[in-house]
Amino acid sequence: SGGNPAGVDNTFRRKFDKEEYLERARQRERDEKDEARRGKDRGPPVQRQPLKHRDYEVDLESRLGKTQVVTPIAPLSQQAGYYCSVCECVVKDSANYLDHINGKKHQRALGMSMRVERASLEQFKTKIFGLSKPSDSCLHG
């Protein structure tokens, strides 16, 4: 007695019906095409702002070396880790928090696309001149 119920034959090698799986693949392709067609009918795409740099400093050092009591019933904002108020999620460490705030999901929640606005030559020259001016005065100072 090998532990198998009486009358069950499970000693054969499993064979796959190629026709059945071909039909499943065709059906999946049809479903994907239908989904794509429905996606086109949603209307005009949402206009998002181009990606821009943060105007605030990300504070990771303030929690360095701190001990925190973790309770399972605490609200998300008071759980262990870094809380993102925009996406309402908790990330467990600083590296993943930085990945999150620089990621596509978070940027979309802020209303930005992941594309950067192209700068004109004049904007580039102005920026370079502005950055190089203070360093010149320090060198000659």
C-alpha cells in the first residue's frame, strides 16, 4: 500500500493537449486586443507636468538610531518604517523609501510624468553661468 486511494492511477506521465493550449493562447490574444480597444475609448490622456526636482530635503537622518515600539493595531502613519502620506503606504527602510519617492507610482500620484522637460540652449547657458559664478569668486577670493 503506497498511500494512494484505491482505484486512482497516477503512474502515467502527464501529456499536454497542444490543440487545447493553442486555443487558449488564441483566446488570450483576442482578449488582449479587446482590452487594448477599450483602452483607446477612454478619452484624451491625462496631461501631467514634466518631472522636476524636489524643493525640499528628504529627512532620513532624524530617525537614525531611534527605537520604536511596533503595535499591529497602529495606523499606517505610526507604524515602523517610513510613511508616504501621498500614497498612504509604509516602506520598511530608507533605501526602499528613496526608491519609492523617486518611482513612477509616487510621481504619478503627485501629478507628474516621468519625462523631463527639455531645456533650451539659453536656459542651459544661464544655469551653467549661475553655477560657475560662485565657484569663481571662491577660487580668486
